Amino acid sequence: MRALCEASTRDDAMLDTLRQRFDARLALLQEADAGTRLRSVMRGPAKLGGKVKAGASH
């Protein structure tokens, strides 16, 4: 029973860490200049490193 409780606690901690990381990334989209930064990236050329990225696997 103790092992089950400890596993649950570890799972909760891992989920909390993932949630915090996701929230931090999402917060970047809420910044005042998020739209400007996105438009700037979209206007620039794609960096493909000489490889075409297309098809079902991409």
C-alpha cells in the first residue's frame, strides 16, 4: 500500500512539474509583444538545413 501511495505522490509531482512548464510557455503568448514576435518569425525564411519537411511524418 505504501508503494502505491509513493508512486501516486511521484506522479503528482511529475504532473505538477509538467503543468508549471506548460504554464510558463503559455505565459509567453500572453505578453504584449507576442503577436509582433510571431509575425517576425513567420516573415523570415524557413530554416530547413537543406532538407524538405513534408509528408505524413512531419
